[in-house]
Amino acid sequence: MRCSLKLLALFGVLVASSVCWAQGTDSGKYKGIGRTPTAEEIKAWDISIGISGKELPPGSGTPADGAKVYADKCAMCHGANEQGGIGPRLVGGKGTLTSAKPVKTIGSY
């Protein structure tokens, strides 16, 4: 009986949260604030680089140049030592892909 009451209370909290969230998503309170970004603005923020590397600009560089680019553009999400943060980690995980908790990084593939 005690477990049933806990589940009922949890269900009530979830329903109440869902209702509050749904009402807040399109309440109309903030009309006229903000604007849709232009295609140029979106392109300027899109710094994602896929696994194929096709999004990289043409050119050349040295490892030192690459380290500066990483520090300027990537470290804020992937961490100064590629250990992750907001973005996924980029190092480690070797030999873990067949484990119960695979660590999907460049090194594990």
C-alpha cells in the first residue's frame, strides 16, 4: 500500500509538471520579443564538424595552428584536454565499445 501511495504521488507530480510546462511553452506572454535568425546568422554559429570533415574550410596548417583553433572554437564544449563538458569527450574509451558502458570517442572507434 505504501509503495502505491508513492507511485500515485509521483504520477501526480509528473502530471502537474507536464501541465505547467505545456502552458508555459506557448502562452503568448512574450510576443514581440526576439526574432527569427537570418540564414547568415545561423551559418555563422554553425561550427559543427562531421566525422567526414567535409565542413572544414580548405587550407593547411600546423599542429600548433590546430591547437589554437581547438582552444578558440572547441575547448569551450569538449574541454581543454578533450575530456568533455557540455560536448562529448573526444579521448579515451579504447576497447569499451563492446562493454556494458561503451565510451564513444575518436579513440574507441
